[in-house]
Amino acid sequence: MSLFKSASLVSAWTLASRITGLVRELVVAAMFGASAMTDAFNVAFRIPNLLRRLFAEGAFSQAFVPVLAASKEKNGEEATKQLVDQVGTVLLWALIITCVIGVAAAPLLVWAMASGLQQTPRAFEVSVLMTRFMFPYIAFMSLVALCSSVLNTWKKFAVPAATPVLLNVAMIAAAWLLAPQLKARGIEPIYSLAAGVMLGGVMQLGVQLLALKKLNLLPKFKLNPRLAGEYTAQPAIKNILTLMLPALLGVSVAQISLLINTQIASHLATGSVSWLSFADRLMEFPTAMLGVALGVVLMPQLAAAKASGDHDKFSSMIDWGLRLVVLLAVPSAVALLCFATPLVAVLYHYGAFKGTDVQQVALALMGYGSGLLGLVAIKVLAPAYYAKQDIKTPVKIAVVVLIFTQILNYFLVPHLLHAGLALSIGLGAMLNALWLLIGLLRSKTYAPSKGWGLFAIQVLAASSLLAVFLLWSAQAVDWVAMQSTYLQRIGLLAGVLSASAAIYFGACWASGLKIRALLKR
């Protein structure tokens, strides 16, 4: 399967995941609004999510996939299956210990994440309880990351890309069916979301284990803790652990930034944490569909190209990924900057979600949008370093970017409040991506192919036309006032987005940009 077909498959499933995720957020917004209880859930859910990104999809995946791909390339499938068994056993016991500690330390974790919740004691108490209930979610998702790494290395991309849909479906069902029952019994309805999270984690892991079983790749977990200790002495696992240390630091930097931002937001107006969360959910559409899809597909193949010494193929894949990022991320960023309010109004402005909430989420979305190109490009640039098992360089860059974003917070938050937090993340992502790119160019790991200058002019010209159309569309209609005629508002949004796609790609075609040739390459 070609890179584009693989990326398209992942992107299609990611789109399904993001659509269901958006429906999930819409249900949450309509049923609970941007309230203290919603903030409590977002903080509680962010704790296992932070650890998931830190360990499972972060340091572990970044260290495991290159070693796994190199083992498959050099040692064959049987030796690689044995490696998976050993890694799975070590991971399982590490997760058991982590979950026990996490459940016990829930009050401290909530305080560290959002001490501002203590301004509403009930919200703090609810957040602690939900943190304890949902903490084992990190165990499910870490094992999902193990399964996904194996499936992606064997070029089975569909199941790992599809399983996040299950979490969204479980949470929607729990909010829709369980919340009214809890409310009728005098129990806080927000607890239904925590139940949905745990159900989603079980479902995701179950589907991936079944997929591995069909391929005869199911990990054999050993329940003897002494064996787990012995496995850590194996050279391949030692290599993974060695790579995980700098990777952990690198991912920690991003999560520390998130932690600081959540902490700051919890001291701002009530609803600030939720406003950022709703905006972040919209940002996940382009970042996941473009960046994550490309990163998932490129990572194992870059690692295999590096292991086989094919430097031209390595550079060519990076070039292809970056061109696709520019082609699709630039117009997406234009849409977020010029058309934020209509997007938020159509997607969230129902039930308990107020018109003032629309404006606040739109401001945060514009802040994130300023760095969309960087956020997506990082997903292509960073795997180029991980594939050659150079994790220290991205870590050093991430540390400097963390300092940069916090300096920006100092100046921006007093004036822009929660939107300043989003803007600092966006600008920091742009710096991060630029620095990673310069490093690849200087090391001659990546040599850009011809035609980048003309390509950039074509994309910018088409995006300028798109910006003019979207600015007019945003002003021509009072999108917030159309809450009662929501079907008409949805239809208008669909029409504007369809016209936007026609304008952008039509302008690219008129300028001579050969999109089909780029995709085939």
C-alpha cells in the first residue's frame, strides 16, 4: 500500500473519530454547559490523558516503534514477536504499580493540575473522585499503544486508527442514557462521563487484542513480576528504556506546558478550562487528520529506511510529508483564524452552551489556529529524529520552547486571558517546527526536492482567496443569533465549507499546482 493510501486510510478513520468526538463534545456542551462540574470532569479526564500522552503515545511509542521496526527489518518476525512479549510483560507490571499510586494520590494530582478548583469545593471533590475512578484508563490506553505499535509496524493501520471512535461512542451513550438516571437518583450527572471513559478504554483494548490475535501477534503477558525484572536486562528492552528517558523528558515538556496552562486557566473565569477544552477538540480535526495520520504512517517506514541505509528514500518521505502538510494545513489555519465564530456556533451553540461561550471558545480557537501549521508539521518532522533514534535533539528544542511559551503567557494572559494561553501554544509550536526543520537541513538528513518556492507561492495565493471569502462569510451572517434555526445554520455552514474547498483547490489548479502528481509521489 502506498504512503498516500495508508495515510488516507488513517485519515479517514481519524475523521470518523474526530466527528464522533465532536458529537461527544456537543452532547457535553448541551447537557452540562461550561460549568464548574464540566471543569471538574475536564481536569479529572486530563490527568489520565496527560499520562497517556506522556507514556503510552509519547515516550513509549517514540522509543518502541523504531526498535520494533529495526528488529523486524534485521532479525525477522519470530524474534520480533518475542520482543513484543517481553515488552508487554514489563509494561503490564509498570502500569499496575502506576495505577495503584495514581488512585492513592488523586487529591494531590487534582490540586497540581488545577488548584483553582478549590474555589468551588464541590467541584474539587467531584474531580478527585472521578480521577480515582478513571485513573486505570491509563493502563488500558498504554496497552492499546503497545498493540497499535505492533499493528502499524506490520502495516495494519485501520484498527489502531478506528478504535478511538469507541471511546467517543461510549461517552456519548453514557451521557445520553446514564446521566438522566443519575440525576433522577440525586447523583451528580457528570459522573456518567467518567463511566463512559472507562467503558471506552475497555472496548478499545479489546478490539486491538482481537486484531493481534487474528494476525497471530497477540502478546503473551507473564504475570510473574520476577520475569518482568529479568526482561529489563535484555539488550533490546534496555535500548527502549534508554531511548525512553530523553523521550519522556521531551514529551514531559509538552505536558508540563499543558499542566501550567490548565493551572492558570483554573484561576481565570469559571469555564476557562472548558473553553480551552472545546477549542482544543476542534483543533484535533486538522492536527489529527493531517499530522497524526502522516506521523503514524511515516514513523515505521522512516525507521525501516534508516535501518536499511536508504537515505534518499528517507529524505523523500520527509519531503512528501511536508508538502502535504503545507498544502492542507495552511488553508485549515486560514479557516480557524477567519471563520472561528461560525464554526463554534454551529458545532456547540445548543442547550446550556451560551452565546458568550461561543465568543470565548472562538478566541481560544483563533489562538490555537495561529500555530496549526507548526503543530501539524511537528508530527512529520519529529518522527524523522525518532526514526534515527535521535531523541535528545527534539527534547532540547522542546525545553527551550516550553520556556518561550511561559514567557509569552506572562505577557499575553493578563490581556487576552484564556485566549493568551492558546496563542502562546500556537506560537510555540511554530518555533518548535522551524527549529526541527533547520536541524534536519543542517545535518543533511533532509534535502528538499526542487520546486518548493513555486509550490509555496501557489498555496499562499489560493489561501489568500480563501481568507477573503471566509471573512465575508463570517460577517454576512449573524451565526450566533441563528440558534433557534439550527438546521438552516448547519446548511449554511455546509455550503460555506463546500464553497471554500472549491475556491481553494480551484485556485491551486488554476495556478498550475499538480495535486494528483504530489499525492502519487
